[in-house]
Amino acid sequence: EVQLVESGGGLVKPGDSLELSCKAYGFFFEGIDMGWIRQAPGKGPEWISAIHYSSRTLAYADSVKGRFTISRDNAKNTVYLQMNSLKPEDTAVYYCVKHYGSSYYLALGPDYWGQGTQVTVSS
């Protein structure tokens, strides 16, 4: 019943920007923390960001801090990832994730992943 549908990926040049979107279905979105995980070719998954259900706390991996911004619109059951100053090392499949519940410190982790959207950064 839970579904997470990502969109917005594509091919961009270094320094460009993209905004990813994730539309959520099948659970009480307004009470659940959300996040983003990416997986580069030949590598394991890398957690990159999370957001509290009320947006009161945000968290970022050091690799994206200062360049990426996570946000959500609970009225639209949607979470976003604004990606600026993209680098070739950002190339990966980006997955929207639902957390087990809610924590002020975003500590619960994911229990569902979306299908992923490809982001390729190349000159």
C-alpha cells in the first residue's frame, strides 16, 4: 500500500541545479519523517538527507551540506530535494525513503524506498 514516486532526475552539467520530487501514498504522511538516499554505480547506498514530519529538524550528509536542501509540503504529500552546484560525484540513483515513524533527531531510519530517479552530472 505504501508507495513513493520520485521524479525530476536527468542529465545536467557540473554546477547546474535539479529539484527532485517524491509523491507519497498509503500512509499518514503528515506524521512520518522522510528522507533521501542515493546509490552511485558500483557502490553501496549513501544516506544524504532527512526531514522531520513538521520540518522542525533537517539533516544532511557532509557530502551535500550547503548544496542540497530538503523540504516537504504536507498538504501535497510531497517531499523535495533541491540540488545546487552539482558535481560529477553526485551521479547516482536517488531514492525517496519513508522512516519508521518520527523522531526529533531523525533517528528511526527508512522502512520503504521509492523506485528511484537517475541523476547524471557530466560535462
